[in-house]
Amino acid sequence: MERVTKIAQALYDKKAEQIDVLDIHELTSLGDYFIICSCSSTTQVKACVDEVEERMTEEGLPPKHKEGYQGGTWVLMDFGNIIVHVMQAETREFYSLERLWEDAVRIEIDLK
């Protein structure tokens, strides 16, 4: 859970909005947590992704996979048991991952 909090804090520090953490471990073998956030532009998406990658690499946990960075509308970062979705707001609204994973437990993270 500490790593989830660090990722969410990195996103918050780069002004990402609507940061949601979903506990998916009982629903799928894909991982334990989804972290989903919204950004207002391609530039902000990339800044958020860069910040998460930098902080987690410093912790000894670089992403195993990163997809969508060039396009900048939806970047997926795979940290093994934590999957991070950094999306432009319009893309997030269109795909509505929270609706698809509505059975997941939402986790509240205290961000400062």
C-alpha cells in the first residue's frame, strides 16, 4: 500500500485530478491495484508519467512496461501488482474504467 500512496502522491504533486485507487485483487489476476487519474493535456499526462517513473525508479521499482507515452492521451504503466492509468479527461470519460471495474473496492488515499 505504501507504493500505491507514493504513486498517488506523485500524480497529485503534478496536479493530476480525480485520482482514484481501485483494489482489484479479488476480481482479476492482472494486479492488486488500479490507479486512475485525469489530466488536462498531453503535456500534463507526460509530466505525471515522468514523475511517477522517476520516483518509483528511485525506490527500486521501475515500471515493467509503459504504453501510450508517445500519444499522450492514455498512458498505462505496469508496476507488477500496481497498474497506473494516466489519462486526459476526455479519454477517461469515454472509456470509463471505473464503470467497467465497478465491483472493485475504492481506496481513499490522504494526499497533501
